[in-house]
Amino acid sequence: MATGVAGVLAGRRVNAEPETPGEVAWSRKVPVRYEADVAVLGGGIAGVSAACAAARSGAKVLLVERFAITGGDLTSGGVASFCGETAGQGEVLDEILTDMEKFKTIEPYKPYPQADHRVFDHHILAIVLQEILLRRKVKLLLHTRFVDVRLVGGRITECIVCGKSGPEALRAKQFIDCTGDADVARMAGFAVMKGQPHSLPMSMMSFVRHVEKQEPQLPDGWFEPVKTKEALPMTSIWPNGPGSNALKIKIPMFDATDTESLTAAEIRARRRTLEVLDYYQRVLKKGWRYDGCSPQIGIREGARITGDYVLTLKDLRAGRVFDDGVARGVYYLDGHKPDDDKRTYILKKSELKVPPYQIPLRSLIAKDGVNLLMAGRCFSAEQLALSSARVSTSCAMMGQAAGIASAMATQKQTDPRKLDPQLVRRVVEERGGKLS
Ligand SMILES: Cc1cc2nc3c(=O)[nH]c(=O)nc-3n(C[C@H](O)[C@H](O)[C@H](O)COP(=O)(O)OP(=O)(O)OC[C@H]3O[C@@H](n4cnc5c(N)ncnc54)[C@H](O)[C@@H]3O)c2cc1C
């Protein structure tokens, strides 16, 4: 698949446009190093599912991930739990779960809502995901960040990606934005939506090891330790294998699509973690030793791409089915209140439950694009609809549907919008996706 192009002026600046105050113009020729039928940008659970499904359909697939591992929120965000219904999400998630069971590092299956989540070891998930991708012959680029697009009309012809080899072009027929934050759509100038006035809050996952006796670890004068129960932010304590717990701490009011805000969130989250841990060590006398935070803060909402259809709260409440329904959600409206750090929700507790609902193919197709699909937490939905559909099981199912649709589009030499959605649905169902 690597197609280094001889004679390309990689690394040389050419034809810079005239600059205006406060802006610089730059351009550069880069080699077209990669060609694929389907390019997936972002290797979270949605991206891995999309890549695996497209490869299963026979497409030549390339997956671009900015970090060293795939899994996104579930691995580098330390989330380590599949919420919602894990059965019937399609053969990709089935294979992931079967492999996790072989490693004996996932809680046993119980149907939703008898159990609403299955905790697992996220270090093992990172290994399982990479092996599934390689098994299916997906070309995987790690440490490689999507940077920009080249557009002709609404059609993306290439993406510019940048890893240690420097900027390079990736040419594909179909692209799937699984960055969680709509990076591809935003660079293309396509319409996106963000939480107004605020996005769903982020949370930091951290880990403690149980020891016989643990003195407080935060030195005097560092940060602002929590002294009372009332002052604690929302802190969830999860199992994390023998002799360990995971702590999830709510960090509200930051924007995952703004460089400075995201930096500030990471700084705040690491400080806050030690402030909270101090309460458990000093006040509650817990024998918990700090074992570290996940490498990145967990992001619930970045930007959502406006699709041909925007899934609404009303659709979820009605348990709506669609002619082009290709995925399904069951989880409650997990819309944490964005502007405080307590265990609060946008809606009243009595209003959180929704019946099973479908996710239409149209909400996975970028409205302003010709060949851009999306899956996972940047799909086209209202904020409260996202609060349910963002759980990893639904993201996996959306990813599988987007992968099937984009592979089908390349095979039929058309674009996703022109496909008969019934054909996509049929393959989703043939591959174990339960739509009702
Ligand atoms: C704190 C927290 C707790 C949660 N708890 C649960 C739970 O218990 N159970 C559950 O099922 N769900 C839970 N969720 C939700 C769920 O984990 C996520 O919504 C889901 O995993 C998102 O998957 P995704 O693939 O859409 O996005 P992500 O997991 O965010 O993946 C996006 C991927 O794209 C990569 N990427 C981003 N930008 C670029 C770029 N420019 N170039 C290259 N790569 C890029 C990222 O590195 C990442 O790997 C939780 C979420 C949070 C934040």
C-alpha cells in the first residue's frame, strides 16, 4: 500500500498565498504515500469497528490513529467498560468480546438492563483491538495525526496526515471521520454542532493500588485538597482488577475542540485527581496509592457533524425506527450537567430512560460532503440524543454500519448517499447487528 512518489517536493514550501495581519499562508507539496478504498480517521471503538467492517467487505482499508494504541476513550481515556447491550451489536464487537473473554479480563454477559455495563481490562483491550485490525489486514498507522483535507467540490480527494515521517497524503475513495471531535469535517469546512452553551463534561480516569497503609501523598502547599464530603466533585469508584480501583472525576466547562481549553482541562484534571485522592487518604484513611491517570482525559462530547439527518431527543423518546436504520441504541440519557462538577444531570432522574431506538444511515453521512461518513461520538445528533448513543456499544454498531456502507459504495463505484439503505441494513443484520 505504501506508494512513495519519486520526485515530489516533500518538505519544500511553495506558492504561499499573500498574508494578512494575524495570519500566515503556507503550502507544501507532500508525497501521496498511501492509497486505499476506505480511509478511517481515528481509531476509537467506532473507528476500529468501521475499519474492520469495511475490510470484512473486501475493501482496502487504512486506519489513522494519533496515539500509540487504538481504543480511544476506552483505552487511552481509561474508561474500561462497555455500557448498554453488548449482544447483537454485530460481528466486529462480537469478535472483540470473544477475544476479551479468552483473556478472562471482562465481566460475564448479562442482557441490558439486567446489567448496564461490563467492566474490562483496558490494557488488554488495546492488544485485542490491534490484533483484530491486523487479522483483517487493515493497514494501521499509529502516531499519525489527521491534519487537513483536499477537497474538490464536496468530495474529499486526499487527507493530509502527519506522523514521524512528516506530512503525507492519503488518497481514498471514501473517508470515515471517527475522530470523536469531527476533525475531518471541521477541516473540510463542513457544518458541525457543539454543545450550547457547553459540551457534556469531561471526566478524568485515574487508578489507585491498594496498600496496607498509605500516608497522604500530596505535599503541603500543593493545589487545593478537598477537605469535606460536600466539596467533593462527582467521583465514581470503579473496580480495576485485584487490589486496585479506578476513580472517575468530573471536569466540566472545557472544550475538546479548542487547543488551549483542552490543555487547561488536562492540567485541571491531574490537579483535581490529587486533590480528591488526598481526601480519600487523609480524611477517609484509605490505603490507596496513586498509580497514575489515563494518558488523556475522557471526552464525552467534542463536535458533532451535521448529517443528512440529525437524530433528536424526540426520536429516542419515541423509540423511533427508520427505513434506513442501521444501528441501535438502548442506553439511558446519560447527559451529565455541563456546568457543575457534582453528580447532576441535565434532565430529572425520572426522565432519563428511553426505549430502544434506531440510528439512521443518514445521520452517519455528512450533509456537506459527497464521500464523508462518520461514526461514534461525532455522528449527527442533538446533544441529549448523543448522551445515550455515545456509549461504546452503540459507537461500535455505528462504526460497523459506516464501514459496510463505505465499502459498498467503493464496490458499486458510487457514494454512500446514493446507496439503497436496505442493502446496507441487510448486511448489518447478516453480520449479527440486531436492529429491533
Ligand atoms: C469519562 C467517560 C466515561 C465513560 N463511560 C462509559 C462506559 O462506562 N461505558 C461505555 O460504553 N461508554 C462510556 N463512555 C463513552 C464512550 O467511552 C465513548 O463515547 C466512546 O468510546 C467513543 O468512541 P469513539 O470511537 O466515537 O471516540 P473516541 O474513543 O474518542 O476515539 C476517537 C479516536 O480518534 C483519535 N483521533 C482524534 N483526533 C485525531 C486526529 N486528528 N488524527 C488521528 N486520530 C485522531 C483519538 O486518539 C481516538 O483514538 C464514557 C466516556 C467518558 C468520557
